[in-house]
Amino acid sequence: FRSYSCIYEFSSPKWKILQPINCVTLYIVPAIVIVATATMILAVARRVAGETRQGVRWQGVATVVLTAAVLQFCHIFLHQFTTFSCRSRREIPQNLDRLT
């Protein structure tokens, strides 16, 4: 599957439809999930801290925010790295009619 994807990626006109879906699926949805999860964690921490009459410690907030940022960066980096390595190894065969 990997070699087929490397050779024929984006060669079909159907990719004009699939590329926006791919972008939403691989970039926007995970970003929304990560931000929503971090927000919910901070909301729960604030509620629990309010019940015990203590403030939310900045170390906890920083940990949640940095973890969310690292997860988002790793997700995008992993996708870009695999796409780049696939494109750099792309070799289009000379006789495409033999492959069908």
C-alpha cells in the first residue's frame, strides 16, 4: 500500500474532493479534540480547586497547556514527516500500462 500511495498520490482528479476532507480529518479535528480536552481538564481543575477553596496552581495549568501543545506539534510533525518521506522516495514507473 505504501509504495502504491507514493507513486500515485494526488494523480487522480478525485483528490480535489478528497484533499479538503483529508485536511479536516488529519489537522482540524485532532486540533479541536486536543484543545477541547485541555479546556475540559482545566475546567474540572478549577471547579475542584473552587470547592476546596484553593486556587489552581500555575504548574498544573502550564503542564496541561504544554502537554496539549506538544501533542498537537507531534501529530502535525508525524504526518508531515511521513508525507515528506513518501514524496522523496516517489518513483513513477516508465510503463504505466504494464501495472494495470
